[in-house]
Amino acid sequence: MVTGVYGRETIDIVGAVVAQDVVTLVVVVPVRTVVPALDGGARAVVVRPAGRPSTSAAAWRVPSNPVHVLDLAFFFPAAWVSGVSLLRRRGLGCATAPGVFAFLALTYVPILMTPLVAVARGAEPSRGVVPPIGKVLLVSKAALVQMLRSQA
């Protein structure tokens, strides 16, 4: 049984919610505050939108996960437009792709942390998603680093 802040969540989603909240605190908050302070140039402008705090499922009391709805309704179509524009070497793609890659990286970190949260809570972790998500995270990070270097 889960109590406290996550007491209204199902046991199946608590690990993911805790992982998301930890990443928001440890990664997103510094990205939103430290990166802009260190570099007021183009890199801060590109990375900052991706660092917006994610909405935790704990804040919503609905049967479906609104984060998934937001991803499908807004992020994936925007990422598709950005990717197509980038492949066609259009300005929109060059301007938006780094933010898309940064957002992807910040999206995948909580997924990779979820098994660690399960172990910490004494639950059986599901590790099947770690290899493919880890590979996509590395590719997203490499693409982001390459794009930021080319814009510097």
C-alpha cells in the first residue's frame, strides 16, 4: 500500500511517478536555472524550453495518464514537423530540433530510473525497456550535442 503524496496512485504507476519527480528535481530544475545563468547565448535559449517541469501523474486524478495524452497530441506531432523540416534543411527544423532532442533526453531519463525506484521500494523491477530506451537516449544526446556544437 502506498501512502503520503503518492497514496492515491496505483501500485503499478508509483515507480514511474517517483522517477519522474526525482528527475524533475535533480535534472530539470538545474537545467531551468543553472544553464541559462552560465550561458545566456543561443544554447540556453534552445535547451531551456525542454527543461520545463514535467507534469507528474500524481498531480492528476484521472483514469488515463495525461502525460501520454500530451505527448501524443502535442509533442510527437511537433517532433515530426521538426524532423521533416530538419531533413529538408529548413530553418524551422534547425531552430526546433535541439529542443526536441533535449526534451527526448529528459523524457527518457525517468523511464530508465523507474527500475531503480522499484528496487528501492522493494518491488520487482521491469528491466525490459532499459536497453532500447537507453540506446535512444544516447542517440538523442549525441544529436543534441552535435547540434549545439554546430550552432556555437
